[in-house]
Amino acid sequence: MSGEPTKMGDYEAIAKTVQRYIDGARSGSGDEMRAAFHADATIFGYVGDDLFAGPIQQFFAWSDANGPAPELQARIASIDLVDTAATVRLELDNWTGNRFTDLFTLLKVRGAWQITNKVFHLH
């Protein structure tokens, strides 16, 4: 750990990482959003009573099958940052008719922010 104060550039870099995810959601491309995630990232959440959990690759496949969401509205509600670790709360409305709250954990890996875990709530 560096012990240095958090740099504003980290907040901007985290927001850009989350924007890659949003862009992939709008285009319906798992490949496009893949750049935002660590290769070993995971996902957890409920779709009705069914737990959707496991490697993030299954979410990329879902995104591809779900298709584009050009009307998606997204807002970063919060970013909490401590040196090389961060959390983000993202509010999403009209993802092909659904509303989600996503909670991400991110880690700064070799100088780049990557999403390591996505937990979601389907409203």
C-alpha cells in the first residue's frame, strides 16, 4: 500500500471502467463489456427465486443472448475508494424493460481498475 492520499484520477479511471460495462450493456455485447472485468471475476444475484451465480463469463453469454439495450439509462450512485480497492453502486433503468442495482468491487491490477465481482438486484 502506498499510504498516499487517493488521487482524483482514480475516481475518473473507475468511472471509465464502469462506462465500458454500460457501453457493453447498451450494445448487447459481452465482448465489449469484458474489458471492464478481471478474467476471474464473479457474479451473484437473484432472478426471481433463482440464484444467478458463478464466473462472469455466464453473464457475458446472457448479455449476448439478451441483445442490445439502446434505451438503457445508467447512473453511478457512489464510488468508495481505498488505495487499490473500490466499490461502486450503479443504478440501471430500462435494461430491456428491467431495472437493476449493481454493486461492484474493483481492484487496481497492474495500474488498471478492473471489476472483480458484480452483485446485482433485479427490482
